[in-house]
Amino acid sequence: MASLTSSRLSHLLTISAKKTALLGTANEMKHGAAGWVQVKRCKSSIDSKVLQERQRQHMARGLPKQKPITGVKQVIVVASGKGGVGKSTTAVNLALGLIAIDSSKSVGLLDADVYGPSIPKLMNLKGNPELSDNNRMIPLTNYGVPCMSMGFLVDDVAPIVWRGLMVMSAIERLLRQVDWGLLDYLVVDMPPGTGDVQLSISQNIPIAGAVIVSTPQDIALLDARRGAEMFKKVNVPVLGLVQNMSVFQCPNCSHQTHIFGSDGARQLADTLGVKLLGDIPLHLNIREMSDRGQPVVISSPDSSEWRTRRWQLLWSRDFRKSAAD
């Protein structure tokens, strides 16, 4: 009996040992499989990062390298999502205001709106640019601001009916074949919208910052926001918003009417986390002087619409510091 018990005990111990060995092997296989899955996931993550880096490098090779404009220290673009909001008028007065606030600064003005150039009219300039010794166009100058525009190269009433490739060729010429001399600032009057011209300029030259112009009404603010978001996507700092035509004051009774709504651009500036740089009224004098080619900064530097409506914020010390940074 004792022998049988011992035999059975030995047999049971053998079976138990085999089970333990099998269990150990199963656990090892389980842990091994889990480890393999973890390694595989890690490898997949690394492969994904490598793929993303390769894609980024591949896309970067397809983008033009930014090249500064010869002689220009800082480029400031004035843009709007929608036409007819006073973008060109703002660009002109910004350029003149930068000089008015610091006469030691040299400022140029580039009209990049190929289809609807406004700078010749606003700056009271006519004629064709001459060529320098190195075959570059010499800007036309008024009020101490050298200007270049497609309007100098075509007749006043001639429509510019061009497809995209011709427009891009014209933009390239305006960027690279103009003899600006030495400028502290080049203010660029951009065309409305968020198309090829805006992308080309943003990707080809280093830009210190963008100023977005809008009226207070919702329909204009929608496009203004699209413009601001576009500049953020191409890594151009948005210096702030300008609210144009903010209020109309009756010249007879001085009653104020917010024709296009009130504070829409201010609210958008808060939403985007940028500054409201200017709050410009809808004023008869501004329109009349602009049509005559006499910007309000030049024609009416002491007027109430100039002094009391915060135009000065456009070229304040903080603004210039933001552009320089």
C-alpha cells in the first residue's frame, strides 16, 4: 500500500511538473506575444513618423524658397477677404503714416492687385517706369513714397484679361525686377481673396506681418476671417485688423449712424486673438481726397477724422515693433 501510494504520488508529481512546465511555456508565449505586439506597434509608430518626415521633406522640396527683396528690410502686406472694404486706401495711408511718424524711415508701396490696380489713382501717379542700368524698373514716386503697380504698365481703361500663368509672371516681375533702393518698409497692397497671388507672395518672400481690413458687417467679416486664417496657415503673423467705414457722421447735424453695423471687426479681432489697429469712419473728406489722389494723411493731417479715429494706431510704436519682430 505504501509502495502504491508512493508510486501514485510520484506519478501525480510528474503530471504536476508537466502541467507547470506547460503553463510556464504558455505564459512565456503569452508574454512573448504581447512583447512582439508592443515591438510591432513601436516599429509602426516609428515608421509613421519617418513617413511623415519624408512627406514633409518632399513637400518642402516642392515649395519655393523664400528670398528677400533686394534692399527691403521689412514687408507688410495689407489684405482683405473681400473687395471694396477700403484695403487700398488703408495701404496708402499706412505707408504715408509710417513716414509721418518717423521721417527717418524709407517706405515703398507695391500694388499687387493685378486685375484692379488702385495705387496710381490714390497716389496721383501716371506714366511708365524707366529702366535702371541693370534692367530693373524704377518706381514712380509721390509724397516721398516710391510706388510700383501694374497700372503703370497698361492703359488706364484697358482690362487685364489674363489667365493664371500670366498673372503669376507679372507678380514675379513686380517682386523681383523693381529697383527699390534701400527701404525700411515695403507695404504691399494685396488683391482681395485667398488665391494664387496671395500664396505666391507669402511663400516667395519673407513677410513681417499682415494687416487685415474689413468693414463691420457680417458678410465682410466672414471673408476677413478666411484671409486671417490663410496667413496663419502659411506662417505669416497677423499684426491686427482695421475696421473701416465704422460709423457715418452727418455733416449737418453730426448724428452718427453705424451703416454697416458696429464693432464687428473688434469682436473678430478678439476671437482671433489679435489687435484692432484702427477704427476708421465713413467720411466724405476721406473719399473726396482719395479720389483726387491726395490721401488724408497728406491732405488733412490735422482733421478730426484723422486725429480722433485712431488711424495713428496703424503706425504706432507697438505696431512698428510687431512688424520688426
